[in-house]
Amino acid sequence: MEIGAKIRRLRITNQMTQEELADRAELSKGFISQIENDLTSPSISTLVDILQCLGTDLKGFFSDSEDKQIVFKQKDYFSKTDDELKNTIEWVVPNAQKNAMEPIRMTLLPGGKSLEDQPHEGEEFGYVVKGCLDVHIGNECHRVKAGESFYFESNRKHYVVNVGKSEAQVIWVSTPPSF
């Protein structure tokens, strides 16, 4: 954890200048600058004073020690192609298995399909970006076209099939993660 960078973010969030923080914590502006640039480390009592001025405490400051990634770019994605099923799955939020939901982007060639998912607890949501899919849920089949979405409880076997003559693409979110 970069303590200085986190103090800087808190200071900016609180709309304070280094000078204002220094005055409130009874420190010099230069010392605050050195801390924010990780050129020096404050003592615990000085850190407590700084954090109090920033509206937090040691527990709050260190409990969020792992900054969670908010934006994911194409380079972050992980993908897997299944030639037999004629599909490619892209995990658009890496390591989403630890989250409450798991979004993927699935691209299916004509005739391509997803694996048949066994009944499980949870829910499924999908948005068809392009193409046309049949969504099979138990003994039911529902046609879903580009611009349309589907949503169902995962308590029956389910899978999708590209029934069109061109590539289909769906954004699919499963909770809990199951892909």
C-alpha cells in the first residue's frame, strides 16, 4: 500500500490543499508533501492526526488496503474458444468468481451454442448485442434477437444456441458465478 498516495487521494477528496491539511494537523506543508510523495513516513501518532483531519481513522484507512479495480479494458479480459461448440467466451471482469455476479461476453458462430448448464441456485441475465439466439430453459425455448434481453432463475437446465446465419453476441451475467 502506498500510504502517501492514499493520503493525497483523501486530501483531494476532502478538497484540501497541502497547506490546509498541514495547518489542521499542526505540521509543515513540506512534511505533508514528503509523506504524499513517499519520501518520509509519519509516526503512528502523526498519521492518526492526519487521518483525523481527513475524516477517517487507522482502521478505516487500512481496512480498504486493496483498491478494487473499477474499469476493465480489453487487455484485462480472459477468453476461451471452444471449436466444438463454436463459441468464444470472454470474461470481461477478471476473477469475477469471487464476486456476487459474473459477466461474460459470448460470441457464437452460426449453429454455435453454450454448454448446457445444470440447475443451480441463482439467476441469469443476458442481453443480445447482435444476432439471434434461442434460449433453452428446461423444456422451454425462447427466441431472443439483437437489442432484446432475457432473465430467468437458474433452477432448470439452460443453454443458448445461435439460430441465425451470422455471428451472434450476448452479454451474459450469472449469479452466483458459474462460467
